[in-house]
Amino acid sequence: MTRLAAILLVCAGFLFASCGGSEPQAPESAAPAQAQPAAEDLLEPPPPPIPSGTLAFGNVTARGAPIDAVMLYQEHWIRIDPLGLPAVVEVDREGDFFVLNLKPGRYYLNSLRSGGQWYNLTYDTEEELSAAARAVLRDAVAYLGSYKIFDLQRALPGGGGFTVQNTGIPTQHQILERVADDIGDEGWAYKIRLHLDGLP
């Protein structure tokens, strides 16, 4: 063996010893992947149960005379249905009113209360009254109208009178967004949303 070959052999042995003679180590495994959500967790939750019963709603305002209640009459209730009694409904600061589970029928605005005084709306003919009535169907969301009140007049010793204009402002959308918050029930909120989705 030549001197050069011997030196190379000694160097090779030294390098092998310094490496411990072990085979190359595999790199450390990567961190485990985060658990993926189950397929059912990716689905939207089911909608809440839709409540039965009717929601009737509307809006009524008068300049300079806050209104705190309205009285709804069922058309022809005196002659046809003695049990279809009037419904007294509170009005909030925006003029919105609503009533749950009103008996199905056709209803019209008959009276309103402002400052503790009741004011009555008179209809000159049956045709005029019938044109003012709005249908309330079973298990439905029924819009009774948006009214502007004019000429509140006290009439002693009884109630006063007023004139009314059905303006359609605020809209159903605007009223129902607020009404849903006032009711505070997921089922009714969902039923209201279905009604709004069906509007033009």
C-alpha cells in the first residue's frame, strides 16, 4: 500500500467514526394537519319552525299629535259575526302597529287614540268602507296599510273625528323590519322574511 492510499484510508475511517456510523436520519415529520370539520358541520342549520296564526300590521301617523292606539273593526261584524269584536292595538313611536292571531276576515281602521282622546273615522257609504277594508287570511302576514291622519277634531261630549289618507309610506319592508325586532321570536322573524321575499 502506498503512503497516499494509507492516508486516505485513515481519513475515511475518521469521518465514518465522527458520524457515528449511523445511517442518515429522516427529517422530522411535519406537524399533524388540523382536523377537518365533519360534512354535517358545513350545512346551514335548519330554519326555525314557522308559527301558525296571523300577523296583521300597519302604520299610522299624525303631524303634531302622537297616536298611541288604533281600533280595527271587522267588516260587517255587527250584522254577520257578533263575536268579531274590535281589536284595540297599541302604536309605537314610529307609528307602527301589529296584532298577532287576529281572526281571519276583512278589517278597517275605525278609530284612533291620541292624548287620551278617541277619534272616530266615519265612512259615508258601504262601498267606501269596503274599499278601506283589508283582508286578513288564516296563518298569513297581512298588511293593513300606512295612513296619514289629518284634521283631528274634538267633538264633545263624545269622541272626535279625523280624515285619513292611505299613503303606502312607510313600506311593508320598512315596517316589518321593525316589527320583527319588536316580536323578538325567531319563528316569526323567519315567517316575516318569507313574506318579504315574496313581495315584488
